[in-house]
Amino acid sequence: MNDIGFGDPAAVKALIARIARTAERLPRRVTLMEVCGTHTHAIAAAGIRRLLPPHVRLIAGPGCPVCVTPVGYVDRAEALAQCADTIVCTFGDLMRVPSSTGSLEAVCARGGDVRVVYSPRDALQIARENQGKTVVFLGVGFETTAPTIAGALAEAEAGEITNFLVLSGHKTMPAPLRVLAADPEVKVDAFLLPGHVSVIIGARAYTFLAAEHGKPAAIVGFTPTDVLRGVEELVACLADGRPEVINLYKRAVSDDGNVTARATVDRFFRASDAVWRGLGAIPASGLALRTEFSHRDAERIEVALPEPVEPPGCRCGDVLKGTIDPPECPLFGAACTPAAAIGACMVSSEGTCAAWYRHERYAGRAGA
Amino acid sequence: MCLAVPMKLVERDEFGGVVELDGVRREISLMLQPDARLGDYVLVHAGYVIGIVDEAEAHATLELLRQIADAEAAG
Amino acid sequence: MKKAERILLAHGGGGRLTHELVREAFLPAFANSALATLSDSAILAELPPGRPALTTDAFVVDPPVFSGGDLGYLSVCGTVNDLAVAGAQPLYLTWALILEEGLERDLLATFVAGAARGAREAGVSIVAGDTKVVPRGKGDRAFVVTSGLGVVPPGRDLGDHRIVAGDAVLVSGPIGDHGATVMAARHGLSSDRLASDCAPLAGLTAALLAAGVGVHAMHDPTRGGVATTCAETAARADVRIVLDQAAVSVRPEVMTVCEVLGLDPLYVACEGRLLAWVGGGDADKAVAALRAHPLGRDAAVIGRVEQPRPGGAPVVLATRYGTERPLDMLAGAELPRIC
């Protein structure tokens, strides 16, 4: 039981053929949006866009939590890293995100203590081993990841590990979907929904997409066949005029999701308004530590912050909304490359621009 | 934003356990999925089990894919 | 007198403690006449005919001891391999250490034994060395700096300038073993099956070069993995390289580590694998020659060289789905990710 069967080339070929046939019934070109950085990566890695018929356009929305993290958050993380007796622990994804003055990676060079961990529990262990220091974990990620930070907080509380703090940059998924579905500038006909966020929040969380906005949506996993089954289903829904929300990842996603995980998050976090880079402020789209856990909140540590600098010419926001493809940003591939990233869309290997640069730059086909 | 890998739960105690895939093992926390049982295939993300894979559904999907591939090959 | 259990600053001072360290820790392990004289320079025998080849390398690895090797073994293999892939017969190495005050003597002994093992396996002598000690906190346990001297036999001319369209790209075995082993150790993943592929390649390269095939160039895909090495090679040779995803072999345990940590095996380091560019017509014979050697049992053709395409990617991966995607050089070290 691993994902090899789900990547079977014969099945992929068959699904492509079925999509092409179903797409013949479409009245016009349609745009599908995925909202998960891991989907962006998986789609690019298999070259799926190149296999779809020309009138089925697949674009990436604001699904990369690193890309939508505001510059101010990274600035604060850097400032914390340079505080005396402070260790900042982070997922690798954040290390090269550009801030106003550099990046977390660059801060290491200036003497800041920043450590990449695989799990928030590893950061908790660092806290246990460094009792004279404050350990700040950078909590970024959507609903898949927030429960793991909440779990670490629960362990910290139970074990009275007082030097473990979290700087929350968590974001939650349904709110931006509402914004995108309702925005007339964003011409998206249907959504591919993030499979592992859905493991946590459950299939029922998305019914509003069809019911309130008339958009079909499919919850899918991350293998090529999972994604293509989703594309096939959405094309069929659009061809039939049938707005539905369908769970195509039933082996992992239930209607109600992971109740225990959500309860753990609820214990420590409350819904808050959050700034999404490129989309602006979205109500109830973030997670903030509850006031009774302010002793765990790294936000209360006073640090000097620079004026946040949004790089001029950067069009990450429009890329995130799917209104433009990366090559339409004047900085793409020239001033802004993975080696010298200006916007977060290029820094994260999941970011639309980075994935495009690595996989699609040479395709030379509009919408490819 | 969802790198999670299906791995088999091979050891557990009250709060945590060990998962394994192809001989690679890691200690994980079961705090978010306390009802996972030994032998279950579980989704592992950032050192936690976040969900249990429904094997019957998995096999059903694989079977569906097989049928799709066969039907297409038969033309 | 009781031997110190840890390295002291004085061990790098050049005085009594340094001499004791050399006599006790290094000399017996590296046993050879050039080293034993302990003079300021090693005077070597006359070199065999051909052109001398010289390389230098620096090594630091975390963890310093891992399944399949250690800092010492890695440093010798890495240096030997730089010579071997250039078509040189490796002969002599120098081995210099920068140690952190407080390093356990046992750990140092492990590095020395590893280096000695590497030297024996590669058939080279470690003929000169140096030891410096930096204060605690100013070094990451140990850094090793080496140089390697070999000879390229007369008439042999390998290099990227010889790569042409039509060449086959071969790899000597599955990829990513070393990097996956080290990353796994850093992030709490354990496995009986996972081990670095670290090995000296001089025997394997010699076997390939003796097989009567047209070998144009060789490289060892270390930092940045196969993809980065191919990207560098394609740029220098001004060619297009197409790698065949279905032909690239990755051990299941390596694949699992990569999936869990979010790494791409094509960008994960190997330390005992050979990449070779051979004339297209010689591909099968070259594979057979590699497979006849213990380090090349799973050798395979993994790609081909084509004319460069203007505006096109220098290296592409032909996926199992019939699509192509570019493989760019790594922007920085691959980091584990959750997204």
C-alpha cells in the first residue's frame, strides 16, 4: 500500500483520453483552479498541464502557505531570531522567503539561531534541551498543519515546557475560496480542493461553493490519477451544467473530517482576520492564539521591525488570484528566479512561479 | 500544502507510536488520531498521524483505475 | 600517562601533544613510508607516465557518523572519486583536520579508521597531514580538507568537451542513497536498509575505461544530485540532456525518506555513484562492463545527449507520462518541507 498504483501511466493515459472526450461537450474554454501548493507541485512534476486539452485551463491559486505569508511575518521571525537567547525553529519552506531585509537563511549568517525541523515536536525537544533559551516555532500552514502545532502546544502545556512559544501565521482554507468564488476579476469555473486540508476539515466544509456560488468542486488527492479524476469530474460537471461538490479522495477524507484534530486547534487558537499576501485582509481566515495562552504567543515579544517592503513590480498577488500566469509578471525569469527570488511565489518550491520556472518555463504555450 | 505520506502503524502506546514504510521508521504522535490501530495505514504529516487510510476505498479506487485503463486500451 | 579523552587546544599546538596524537592516532592507521618520516613534506616515488591530476576538497557532514560511513571515509572517497572520474589513477592523498576543542577521541578514531579504510579500498596512500584545533564553539566537531594526486595515463582525454549529441548517459546504480541516509538521520527517520552509497570509484572507472568503449566524460553526482550534475555538464558541454524517469532507479527506502521530507531524489547527493557519458553505440557494452564490477551491479542507461535547443532547457526529464519537464540546477541545499 503506497501510491505507486495511483501513478500508473496506463491509467493516466486513459483519464486524459476521457477528459478530452468529455471536454468536447464544453460550450467554451473553462478554468479550473487548484488551491494547494502540494497540488501545484504534483501537477508540474508529472507535466499534467501539457496533457490536458487546450480548452481546459488549470491554474494555481493561493494554496502555498508560504507564498501568502505577509512580509511582516517573516520580518518578525527574523527579528526574533536575532534576539539574545532565542532559537527560532521552522519548517524548511520558510527559510528562503524574502523579507524586507533578507531572509531567515541570511539571518543565520548574521548570528541568528534558526533551525529547520521536520516536526513541531522536534522544536519542543529543542526547547527541553535548551531551558535557558526561548524557542519560537514559526507556525505557518493551513488546516493540515495547524493541528500539529496545536498538538505540540498541548504537549508543552502538559509537560510544563515553558520556553516553547509559537508565532502564528496559520491560515484557513474556506474563507479565501469564498473570496475567489465571489470575485468577478477571478474567472474560475471550478475548484480542485486540497486533499489533506480536507482530511482535517471534512468534505462538508465546501458545500457553499456549489450551493452559494454555483461552482463545481472536487476534493482530490495528490497522485496524477487523483488529480486527473478530479479534472474529469469537474469538466463533466461543467459540461452538464451540474454544480456539485464531490469527494474523490474517500480513502482519506470523510464528510466530518478529523474532529480530534479540530478540537485540538480550537483549544489553543481562535479564528482571526488575516492578511493574505496578494489578496489583502480576509476576515476569519487565520488562526491566532487564544488570550489564555498568551504565555505561548511569540507575538508579545517586543522586537524592532523594519517598515515592510513590498518589492516594486512584484505581481505575486495577481499570480495568486490566478489573474495572470507567471510569465506575465515583468520580473519573472529575469530579476526574479529561484536563485534570486523577489516574491514568495518564486521562493517556495511550491509557489506558482517557482513551479512554473522549474517545469513550465520552456513549454511556450499559453495556459500551459 | 499537504505533504502527508501513507505509512503503516507498527507500534503504539497511549500517545504515540512508530510508523513504517519500506523499512523506514519514524516515531510519531497519535494525539490527533488516538483511535488508530496497529496495522492501519495512516497519513503522516510533520511527525503526527492526521488520518487513517480506508483500505477498502483505496482498493476500490485502484480497481476503478484498472478498469479505466483496460477499457481505454480495448478502445 | 593517561590519554586525554577529548581533543584539547594543545593538540593543535605543534608540541608534545600534537606529536603524540600523530604517533598514536594517525601513523598506525595510515601506515606508509612517506608519512612515517614525519618530515615537512612527503617525498614521493616517481610518478607513472602520464599527466598528473590534482584535486582538493573540504568535508563537513552532519551527522559525522552515519550508516555506511563517516566523515573520514567520506573525505577519502570524495577525493579519490574526483580523480577517478577525471580518468586519473589516484595515488596519494593529503588529509588535514580542523578539530573543535572537546571533540571526543573516540570519534576522531572513527574518522581516522574510516579514512584508513577508504585509502585501503582505493589503493591510495595518505602521505601528509596537519592538525589544528579551534576553541569550543568555533568548529562543528571536525572539518577535513584534502588534496589528491593521481596520474592520467598518456593518450587519455576525458572531459565535457568530448560529449556530443548521440551519447548515452549512464549511472552506476540507484540514486540518492547518501543524501537520504544523512537527512533521515537528522530528522528522526531510521531504517536497517538505508545506508550511504559512499565508496571509492577508482576500480569501477578503471573497469569502464578498460572495456574498449568510447568514454567521453565522467562525473560523480555529489551535492545537488544527478540533476544538478547533469545541468552543470550540459551547460559546460553546450548540449541538451534528456533523462528517462522510468530508467532512473531509486531504492524504496530512499524514495520513502524523500517523500516524507519532501525531497526530489534527482537532487539528493550520492557519494559512490558514477555518471558516465559514452558513445551511443557503446552504451550496452559500457553497461555490461559496469555491471561486471561489484559497485556497478545496477548500472543502467538513464538518458541521452542531444543538440541544444535555442531557448530550451539544457536538461529535461522525460516523465513516465510522456511529458517533459526541465531539471534546473538547485537554487540552494534541498530543505525538508511540509508543503
